[in-house]
Amino acid sequence: MSSKLFTPGKIGSMELGNRLIRSATQDPFGQKDGTVAPEQIEIHADLAKSGVPLIISAYAYVSPEGRATNIQVGFCDEAHYESQKKIVEAVHENGGKIVLQLHHAGINTFIKKNEFPMAPSGDMEAPNGSTSREMTIEDMDHICGAYVKAATKAKEIGFDGIQLHGAHGYLFNQFMDPNFNKREDEFGGNAENRFRFPKRVAQAVMDAVGADYPVLVKINSNCAGDANEKYGEDLLYFCREYEKLGITAIELSGYNFIAMGKKEAHNYYIERAKKLKSELNIPIIFVGGVRTQEDIQEVMDADIDFIALSRPFICEPNLVEVFKANEASKCLSCSKCFILWEREGRRCVTHEKPNA
Ligand SMILES: Cc1cc2nc3c(=O)[nH]c(=O)nc-3n(C[C@H](O)[C@H](O)[C@H](O)COP(=O)(O)O)c2cc1C
């Protein structure tokens, strides 16, 4: 077992008993109105009870047009705040900490009635079957305001911090990724321009919640196609800018974040994570394909600060114990939990019973 994994660590003001984090994970229980269901309170309480010191909540939309799926929870009205507060209380009662992941889907809304989803660039094919509408400055103001309101409320109701979801093809990422962002104004083109909108939102949020409140970000370490090599340099720029702003920690993911069907793949983004770690001082959270003790060792040997996991916590809710016993997770990264999310329970479908 890596000697560092079970040592305490800090993310801003959050003191954490070990280096494990539950990465943001949507589950199938979110209700049509975006409120939290009793099953979700139970999932989070159990995770905290199991000894995972920090849970990053499922992504929550900050504005209705930015909702990704019909089961996504929201964080933009009183009913949402009241229901999310129950998760906060359940986690705190069980000795854990919880960060709320804030999100806007941009073009990647699957909600049919949102006919022309807004996105950095127009006329792009959208998953809901229509095409995107290019965002105006007013749209940007609206979304920035929605993030500020959500972050302020998250702090007020007791979340230990927030995470801005800047990965996985959603709005922030659409601005940063040249495959999505074809703008010709000051929000498109070079890395500085493509980062302008995410930076503006991050700055506004941080001004609103104050310097001591943890504001984390999740970012893609790569992008699809030929642009990927250049994106590696841009990534360093984005992360340096986040560091300069005073962001509390960066979680490093990627566009192919569940390496669907590639069960043999491990530690997907380790090379770019090592590079970032050598260039930055901000805490780095590594996510993607950590399963074995060797995987853990590789991340910790690179001096990366924290390890976040998603599917292994679905497969084995007692994962902390598993790693403490120097064992590997049984999760095969089959990703059936991801594919079946709207049709079946968000339990592991390969190992029918949790921990079997
Ligand atoms: C069922 C499921 C739901 C997910 N929901 C979210 C989410 O709400 N927000 C997010 O940033 N990532 C989400 N992810 C991605 C994970 O946080 C993580 O980045 C990815 O699964 C790789 O980690 P793993 O190999 O430990 O599963 C989800 C993944 C799965 C499998």
C-alpha cells in the first residue's frame, strides 16, 4: 500500500483524513423537478460513513436551459436548495465533507424542448437533434450570474466548497476546446481568448464567496483529434491562470473520461498530470482509471496530491476499506453503470451485489 494514501491532506481550508475523494457521480434517482431523492441522501451518507473524507456531489445545473438530462439535479431554486441541504447534513453527520459540483451543459443538453441549445459557436450539431445557437454577451452575463447565485447559496446552506465543472464537453470545456469553439471574437482563437469566459465566471464566483471558501475546478487534460497536442500547452496556460486566480484545487480528467470499453486502461491522464504537477503549486486531484495498488503508487509517487474515483465507489461502497487492506478495486471499468443510468439503478451491474 502507498504510505501516502492514508496520510492527511488539505484542500484550502478543508482538512482531509486521507487522499481519497469520491469524484462527482450522477446517479439515477434525480427527480424531474431537479430536487434530490431520499436514495441520494442515503448514498452520500453511506459514502461519508465509509471513511471517504471528501465527496464531490453529482453535477447540478445552475440554470434550467443548462440541464444535461432529465435525471440531473439542479441548484437554482428554493426547492433545490432545501433538498440539497439534506445531503449536506447527512454527510456532515457522518463525518465527511461535501463539495457541490456546479454545471451548465451548453450544447450538450439532451432536453428536447431546449430546441437550440446555446454554445460558444452556432450551427453545431447538438445531441438533442438540433443545432446550437451562438452565445451572446447577454447569455454569458446570464450564466455568470447563475453561477454566482448558486455558489453563494451553496456556501450559505453549508457545502464545504464548490467545484466548477469545466470538463467532459460541457460549457466551460466547450469554450476551452478548439473542437467546439470556433468564435472569431475575443472569446475564441488562442488559449487566452478561449479561457476568457471560464475565467470570468471563476473570478466572479470567487469574489462572491470570498477567498477562504474552497472553489475547485475540473478540467480536461486532453481533447479529441489533431488539436490534442497543442491543447497540452493550452492546458498548462489554463491551469496557471486558475492558480493565479486563487482556485483551491484542480481535478484533472479528460474528454474520453471513462475510456469506455477499455478495461485494460489505467491512470488515463498520468502523463499530463505529472507535467502539470511539475509546473504548478496548486493541489492536483487525479481521476480516471485508478484501480490497483500499483495505480495508486504511481499517482502518489508523482507527488500528486489526491486521487478521485467514481465507478469503483459504485462497485464497492466500502472502497476505503478495500484500499486499506492493500487490495485492488473489483471495478472492471465496464461502464455499464454509466450506460444504464437512466434505465436501471446506479448500482454496479457486473458485480450484482455491492462488494460481491
Ligand atoms: C455513472 C457516472 C456518473 C458520472 N457523473 C459525473 C458528474 O456528475 N460530474 C463529473 O464531473 N463527472 C461525472 N462522471 C465522471 C467521473 O467523475 C470520473 O471522472 C470518471 O468516471 C473517471 O473516473 P473512474 O475511472 O474512477 O470512474 C461520472 C461517471 C460515471 C461512471
